Amino acid sequence: MITSQVIAVDVAGAAPSKVPEITFGFWIIKILATTLGETGGDTFSMTMELGYRVSSALFLSLLILLVVIQIATNRFHPALYWGAIVASTTAGTTMADFATRSLGLGYAGASLVLFVCLISVVGLPFTSLGSVSVATVTSPREEAFYWVAITLSQTLGTALGDWLADAGLGYEGGALVFAAGLATLTAAYFWTDVSRVFLFWAAFILTRPLGATLGDLLDKPLERGGFALSRPLASLVIATAMILCIIAFPQKPGQCRKGAN
């Protein structure tokens, strides 16, 4: 996976970060969080029959609250950070479903709109701050860009995962495609000089559709290629695994600097 060189820097002149060091454990927890976002979002919108609009409003409100608290704190809190990640990926699930189904944009249309939005948001800090690296997240404005970009990437990933699965590959095939994409990015990280910032954001985006297809594989009916597990039960199991990984893997803040690339 794309690991700590993305944001790790020499201690001298570095500022403490409120985002975790990017390690192998980070990516394992991120994939679990995105899978939980899929099963959790479907639990509220489908199993509990709240619908996509109400579920989106609920999780978006929770996300905003957690991000405001995250920005207001002066140090890294693992539970707060990963809580915001789960809120963003769950909101991404319900918002993507709302766009593709309720608004009628379809998977392709929603993916295109979300991709343009994500590129635009990522471009703003690049033009105004000079970087889109997570190694430069040292102010409330930069943190706000960071969380908006994360939420858009989560929503885009949901639409991409559903699009690929619906295109004929199914949930297993879609998961294999996105896993292969992550393997390719990992190989590029270790054996090429491709921008570490690009690799980080590409990997961050791809973990979302991987989680989406894995989540759908768990809870969709057998006739649709899933395992027909209970969404609430699947969510509970994934959440438990995620908490155990947060405890098991070292959770320390990265070190931030300006001009990282």
C-alpha cells in the first residue's frame, strides 16, 4: 500500500498533524471503514427504510459535526478521526445512491459529475495553497479542503463500485478489479518515481469502490451475486474488526510540512 513516505518528514521543522501516519495499518482500517460505510448506509436507507434523502441528511449532519470538532481540536484523536471517516463513507454511500437512483443520474452520470466535483475541489487547494498533499494539512482551511475532498472521493467511489458491478462484472469481479488497481498503485509506489501525492489520492479513491463492492457482496441477495447476510449484522462485524485494528495498529499522527509532493 501507499505508506508513510506520503506524509512522514524529518522531525526538524515539522508540525504535528491531526491526520494519522499513512501506514499499512491505515489502509487496512480505511478499507474496513469503506465497507462499513456501504453496509451501514444500506442498513439505514434500505433495511430501516429511511430512504436515501433522509439517510443522506442524517449522515451528512453527523459528518459536519465530527469535522467541526476535528478542526477545533489541537491534536490527533484516533477515535475522532476514524469516526469522521466512517461518517464520510456512510454519507457517501447514501448520497451516491440518492444521485444515481432518486435523481436519476445513473451510475455513469453520477460518476462523471462527482469526478468533476472532486477534481475541482482538489484543484482549489493546489492553486491557493500550492499543494494537495496531506502533508500540508496544518490549518483549518486546509483541513476543510481535506474533508470535502475525502467526502467527494467516498461518494465517487460508491458510484464507481456500483457502476462496475452493474456493468456485468458482479460484486466479486468488481472487487477484484479495484484490488488489482490498488496492487498496481502499490507497485508504482515501490518501483517508480510517480508523485506520492497522486498515488495517495488515487489509492484513497480506489479503496472506496473496493469497500462498496465488498459490502454489497456481503449483503446483497444470492440471486444478485451476494451472500445475503443481514446488513446490521454485517455492519456490526465490520465495525468490531475496525475497532480491533485501530487498537492493534499503532495510531500516531503524521508530521506535516509545507511544499510536500
